[in-house]
Amino acid sequence: MICLGDLRVGKILLVADKKTASCFKIAGLSEIHIVQNSRDAKKILQDLSNRDDVEIIIITTSISNANIPILEKLIELERPRIIPIPDVKGESTLEVDFISSLIKSKSGIEFKL
């Protein structure tokens, strides 16, 4: 839990492959979920979405691209926020539909790429 004065902000978590997770562990992130495949990631994302103490879930783009349906459901919730990042391999391509859904849900603006 992060505290900013009297303001309490929920936890920041990572769901990623082992190599990416190692980098965040070195950086000091305390709650890291290492996944081997998209099925593992889906279960963890579902479990994390039910927790009240989670503010942000950082996931790699390869995990986000493999779990679009669950991420679309999470986008509709106010919390947790989902932040996709490139994995250690440097891949940074996100599915366009996911990006469009994220922008529409947070801003109300719909656009086509």
C-alpha cells in the first residue's frame, strides 16, 4: 500500500514472465506474479480484479494481447487500472482494439485506427 500523506493508494502489482519480473523485483516492486502462459495469466488477472487493495496491475504486452477478453472486463471497472508494458524482449505492440477500448472507457472518446 502506498501512502501519500493521509491519502492511501492501493498496491501496484506486476503480472509478467520470469525475465521481466526479475527487473521489477530488482527495482523493489514487492508483489510480482510470474506466469508461464496465457491461461495462468487469465486466472491471476481474475483473482487480482476481485481484490480491493489493488490499484494498478502492470502487465507485459504479450500477456495483454493473449488476454484481451478479461482485460476488456477489467477496463470497465474503476479499479484496478491496467498498464501494459513491453517485456524484456522489447516487443511493444498492443492490439489496436484494446487501445481503442481503453481510451473510450476512460475518456468517452471513440476513434478508429
